[in-house]
Amino acid sequence: MKLLKKILFAILILLVIAQFFRPEKNDGNLESINAFLTETNPPENVKAILQESCFDCHTNSSRYPWYNAITPVNYWLADHIKDGKKHLDFSNWKGNSVKRKDHKFEEIIEMVEEREMPLPSYTYTHSEAKLSDAQIQAVIEWANQVRLGYALVPRPE
């Protein structure tokens, strides 16, 4: 029993010490997505959907919940954001080729249509980010329009 108490005490001490070490926050500004918004011109309803359901993990500006102050949860969230931006980063839109942008929109359509995005682990704590059928349809229609525009852009051979 004494050994168990010592182990639990050591774990408690480690958790307290861990609170002083935090990952870097993803708290840039939303101005970094202006190029994306200007180029893709989402209607207001789609812009609101993107803001509520996508931008936390796919831009340089994340809104953090209260529990982000707790280590190791903050590391888990930081990893989620890093992974999300690795797959799609609206803040770095200008640096992509038309072919890549078109492919990203193809992926957006697929992931939203199959309800793989936003992630269930995100909507569990952000229920407002869960997309209704009408919202899914609005995002898909907008994404298809953007893809049509990209299809008209001449591409180098």
C-alpha cells in the first residue's frame, strides 16, 4: 500500500510540474485567410460554416477552449491543429498551385460529404460545429463552384 501511495504521489507531482510546460499556441490572426476568402468568395452562410467548423484547425488562428490550460490536453490539441494544417491550411492558400487548390477542394467535398469533417472528436466538445444536411449541401455547392473556376484556369503543361 505504501508503494502505491508513493507512485500516486509521484504521478501527482509530475502532473503539477507538467502544467508549467505548454506547446506553442496557434494564435495568429484571421487576416492570414484573406487570400483564401478573396479567391474562393464563399457566400456568407458558407463563410460562417467555415469559421465555426474549420478555421480552428485549418488556419493560423485557433480559438482555444478552457481545458487547453491543462497539460497534457493542450499537447493533444496542439497536435490536432498541427495535423489539420498539414492536410489543409487556409492561411497558406496563396502559396499553392491551382492544381493543388483544386485537389484540396476535391478533398473538402469528399470529407464533408462523408461526414469525416469536422472530426467527431472536435464536434464532441464543439457541438455548434456539427454540420446539418443543409450546411453540408451549401459547402459542397460552393466547393463545386470553386472547382469549376479552377478548371477554367490555364495550367502549364
